[in-house]
Amino acid sequence: MQVTLSNAEIRKLKAQAQRLEPTFKVGKAGLSDGFVKSIDEAFAYRELIKVKFVEFKEEKKTLAPELAEKTRSELIMRVGNVAVLYRRKPAAPPESPQPPV
């Protein structure tokens, strides 16, 4: 479900990410199932998530794209020990009209 983003969209997301604090931190457990599930659930509330690599700093170049794949998101950027992931929120289903009483 990868959505291709234009360069303008990527620049806009990078600018937004500058103001974000890291929401998640990769620790000793690495990319455990629980960690991936937590990020996946967070995408229900926000489209842009910042992840800081506290541990596994040497493996961040391979772990960041892997995390994006596991969460069905897109890796917007990776700077230092921080990665920014993006997943567009699904459109809300239209409200059905209330049946007459």
C-alpha cells in the first residue's frame, strides 16, 4: 500500500517533522512485535511519526526502512539517530443518513 509522494509533499512533511519530538524510541528490544504494533496503532491518530534510535544506532540504516515496511508507512527521512515515518490516514467513511423514526 505504498503511496508515491511528490517532492513537494516530501518537503512539506520534512518541514512538519522538524517541529516534532520523537514519539517512539527504539530500545534494547529493537523492532519487537509489540513496538511495531504500537507504531501501527499510533498511525490511527497521526500521519507523521518520529522515531529515535536509542539502541541499535549502527543498524539504523537497515532498521528504518524495515520499520517502514512493517508498519506499511513511508520513510520520509533519516537524520542522525532519528527516522520520520508517514502514513496517510484513511478517508473517513461517509455518514449514512439516519432512518426515519
